[in-house]
Amino acid sequence: MPLSTHEHFRRTARKRVLLLLAAALLLCGGARRASSQQWSAKFDGRVRFYQATEVGVVVVGTEKSLYGVDGETGDVLWRLKNARLDETDVAHVPGTDVLLLTQERGDKTRLEAADLLTGDALWRSDKVRGSLMQTAFDPEVRLLAVVLVHGAHGGARDGFKKKPVVHVFDLGEGRELWHRELESEVEMMPALGGGEGEGDEVAYTLDNYRPPAFLDGRLYLFYEGVTSLDAQTGKERRREKFHVNEDGLALTDADPLADERNIYISGRGHVRAVSREDGDTVWESKDLGVTPEMVLAGGVLYVRTGGEFTRLSDGEPVARGPFGVSAVEASSGKVLWRYKGADKGVTNIALPDPSTVVVADRDDLIFLDAATGKRRLKVSHHVARAAFVLLNEGGAVVVGGTNELAAFDARGGRELWRERHDPPGRGVLRTVAAVAARAASLYFRYGGTASTVFRGAQLLGTLNSLRWSGLAAHATLPGLTTLAENRARDYARDYARQQFSTFGILSRARLASAPRIASAPRPPLPSGPRPSVDTEDRLLDRLDPASQLDRLSRFLLRRRRLAALQGQWMYFYTELRGGGRGLVGVNVNTGEAARSLRLGDPDARFISDEVSGLLYTAKDERLLAYPLNGRE
């Protein structure tokens, strides 16, 4: 029976409503797949790597070019064309606005110092060979030490060894003062934990060693024990050769410390004090065990023994004991006490007050008397695979792993709060685990200063040297324990709050924005070096002088905000309550899961910037930015 005109229109209207509802549901479903983006930037090829820098520029490498991107807006600041660089060819010099680049062509390598804001070359050197591994910068005398390794690529395997070469430059002028090749080869580690199979081509790094450090007009190297060189001439003052890392494992030695008299180093179960005055060994404490961490407070070295380390061949974690804590008198090397009661693992050390040392093992949070080493209290923490302890702003001890945080009162051990977020149960196990590990590590990599020592503690370190290693940039290495101990003892960070050296256009912006007499006109931006012929798409070239100054001032302000940043947020990759996968941000001070970000299956290399409140991840030829402070 034919439908009436009224019935026909009624059914047509119903279909339209149903189609609209279906479209709305699809849109909602799409929102579940990913949170709304802050910005998206498209490049000329697949994104191979991306790095955050302290001035807010994100450096992006594709198969064809290298880009500098404004991290807050996604604007492309500059593009270096015809530059297919590996991540080990690019390094930001901490405490400066300088980006180092190396380009190898056969046996020749060109090292270039570029302005992070414009991409223009500040200077170039053709006297080097190899890829960038580590750097150290002394802002007081503007000396830059660069460690390079030639031929740092090969099949994923054990025992990959090369000879590093150290070059020292005047960073402002690009003049090389001296260079030195190590006497013997050292074992290297794959940048991303090795390849998928035997024979895969991977980049190797020196991330299994502590980077060099400037101190007292000397450059200290830590690859074959400790070597002290005159910073201006490279002349060797003292060299003590000993094995640093345990065979096949990374960072089994502690980051060196210093007080007004000595430098303290460790390796192969020994802790040594080396005189800053003459380079002689003042004392040596032996047979402590593997010593990956030292804390110097109140004239005492608190030394962690044992822990979980990264295996060089495949990036897998390996536990190595004995597990415990020792206290060593800094002036004499006398071992004051040893605690050996940690069971099947141990985290980094925390000092909640002058009389207490805290660590966690597999099951318990352990409170030790700092004077005697006797155990005062042991509390079950119930955190699976506990990897670190830290002190929050309220003085509570926070125990954490890749999927859980729990806070405890520092005096009585009472549990204050707990937050757990398990990784998604579906998907490729290896990929899910890598993303979960990356999420948990953001706090230590990019989240600001982590605290493990009570306020007012007089800690000392290699203060006048800003050091860089690719450790933080590489995908999931190392473990959280290593990241925690490194970040908490990043003494150079405090020094950098007062020391920021500018060599590119930011130095001219500082001059133009300096205080002046009210009636005097603002001077124009002084002209800088001639733009590099290889650099294109410079954003600043398209802005008028006032807009240039405004944008450059924002980068300077961002750098000051970074110096004052305190870490607050720990992130976990999990199933979100509203559906879909993403990151949950837990405030380490309150335990509140107050942030969430729906990401689906993100790139396992994602990075965060707490100053701008953004997370960056790549997909094909795009870099995507998502707000970190959202709620789903």
C-alpha cells in the first residue's frame, strides 16, 4: 500500500534524526580515541626523532630535514634542508641557546653550533669525526667539551667498543683549544636497547658512562676510571685507571660528587676520594659492592649498594646485589656502618631529615638511623616493583613504580594515600610496557626537580659544569631508579638558575630588552650573523622587530620559569575511566589523579613540557601537542 505524503515525510525525518545521532556517536567515539590537540605540525617526511630543549624549542628530525618548532604554538621557527640526521647527531648544550649538530660524509665530519631560535650557524668546525655522545659546559669561561665517537653504528650485539675523542672549544668563538683520543676502546650501549634481531643496524651511545665535568680549571673524564686534564691545554694532571661499570651493565658506578676538598668517585665496589688540589687519591674504601649512588650530606657519604641495571646488549633490567646502604666518613674514608637487610632489590636513597636514611626494597619501606645504620622502622609498601623513593613538598616519603604511588609519613611510616593505575590489558605486550615505562619516567626526565633530601641540607656537587648525555632522550632507558637518583642530584640545575648563557639572537634580545631611561627610545634588535644558506623558513625573518622582540622575550621568560619548576606530576599509561587508553597524572603531593589525557596508542618516544603544560608525540609526518592539564 503506498504511503501517504505525511507518513513519507515522517519516516524521512526519523531517518535523518537517526543519521544525526549516529554521526554524534561517531564524533564522541572519535573523542575517545584521542583528546583534543593543542596543535599539530606537518613536516616533509616521517618524524624520526624529536627532542625538547630548555628554551622551549622542540627539535624535530625527519628523513629529509631538521626543524626547530616553537613548543607552545607549533610554529616552525626554522628548517635545515637536506639534513638526514640521527638523534645522536643532535644535542642541545644545557644552560645555553646553542644546538650542536654533526654531519658525517665518509671519513669527514662537520660540527656546527647553531642558534636554537633561528637555526643559523654560529660557527663550524671540520676538525672532528663521529657522532655526539656527551658534553660539558663551563659558563664562567665559556668552555665546551664535546665527546664524539666515529662509526658508532652496527649490529645489535654484546661487546661493541670504540675509542671516544674529546674536543674542547671556546663556545662563543668556535675556536678549538685541544682534543684527545682515549687510549683504549670502551664498551658502548644501543640507543634504544638494541635492534629486533641479529645484524640490525642500531646507533650506539656512551649513556652507560657518566658525562665529563669541569671543576677547578680541569676537565674530568670517567670512561676508564678518572682522568684529570687541564681545561685550557688538555695536559694530563692525573690518571687513575680502573674498571667503572660491571661487565655488560650500564651505570653501575655513581655520579661523581665534590666538596671543597675532594672529588668522590666509585666503581667496581670501591669508593675513592681524589684531592681537588693535586689529584692524588686521599683514601679508598674497598669491597662495598656495586655502588651506583652516593649522597653527600653532613660530612658523610651515604652509598647505595646493589640495584637494578640496564643490560647493554638488549636493554633488559638486571638485578645485581648485595642490596643495602653504607655510610662512609668523607674526610677519612672510614666505613661508619653498613646495612645489608634489603631484600631482592633496593631503590635510590632519600634523607627526610638529618637523622634518617630511607630506602625501599621489594616489599618494605625501610627507615635507618643515619648515625648508626640501625633499622628504626620497616613498613610494607605494597608497591609492585618499587623503583624509587622521593620526598614531596609536605615532607612525606613517596614510593613508586611503573603503575603505582604510595605516600608515607616520614616519622611514623603511616600510609597517607595510594594511587594505582595498571597498564592496558590489551595490545602488544612489549609496546604497552614501553609506553607505560615512558609515561612513568616523564617526572624525572622533564618534570622539574625531584627532591630526595630534606630542605636545608648542605649538599655539594660539580656546580660549575653543565653536563649533557642522551640518557633522558632515549626511548625507555634507563630504569626509574637511575633516573630518580640522577634527577635528584642534578646540582648543576640549581647553578643554572642563575647562569644562562646566550650566544645567538637571544643575546641580542636581552640587550634590547634591558632596563633603560624612560624617555629613551628602545633600541632595535642588533644585527646578528649572516643567515645560514642551508636554513629555510625562518619565522623571525617574517616578523616585524617589535613582534620579534615579543616572541624572543617569551622564550627568555619560559627559561626562567623552567629554572623554578618543581616536579609535581607522575604519569601512568592506563585504561581511562571514560573509555579508551591514555595517561593519568597523579599529583605526588596530594595523591590526587587530577589529570588525564586520552592518547590511544602513542609513540613510545613521547615527551612532556611542564612549563607549557604540553605533551608531544609523533605520528607519521606529524608532531602533535596535547594539553597535560585536561580531565577526561
